[in-house]
Amino acid sequence: RDSLETVPTIKKLRTKAEDIRRSELDKALNKVGEGLSKKEKRVLEDLSKGIVNKLLHGPMAALRCDAGDPESVAESIDNMHALENMFDLKNEEEDIKKMLERAGRK
């Protein structure tokens, strides 16, 4: 199960990974040119999705916890903060609030 606090991080990490996957796949397909069949393109698409899913499995598992176990929740929250830092998943809204607080506003 996901702690509710980790859900936005899970979504941001998945979105970032998907954006990178799609961008890199598009670059590769453009380099190859028009010579690929639909089936070959689909194979590359599936390959890229499989790689991303395997790479994200560990980080996603680290964000899941037993919501009824405070120790498990605390560990997931620590993992969430670590992943946010590692993958630069800061919430823009939080960044704006911090900037306003530094400027003496709320």
C-alpha cells in the first residue's frame, strides 16, 4: 500500500521517467529513420517501457508501506525525501512557498 504522502512523489517519478523514456525513444527512432516496421517500432517501445519499469521497481517498492505501521510509514517518508532529492522531484508549489517565506510573505 502507498502512504498518502508518497502518492504525489510516485506520480512525479513515473511521469519524469516516462518523459525521459519517450524523449530518448523518439531520438533513437529519428536516428534510425523510416526503415522500421510498425512491429519493430512496437518492440522498441515495449523494450523501453520494460527497462523503465524494472529500474523504477526498487524505488517504487521503497515508497510503499503498511499505512497502519508508524515505523513503516516513517521509513517510506524518509525514502520519499531521498528520491525527491535524487530525481529532482521537488514540488514547484513548495518551492514558491519557501521563496515567499524567505521574502517575508505567506
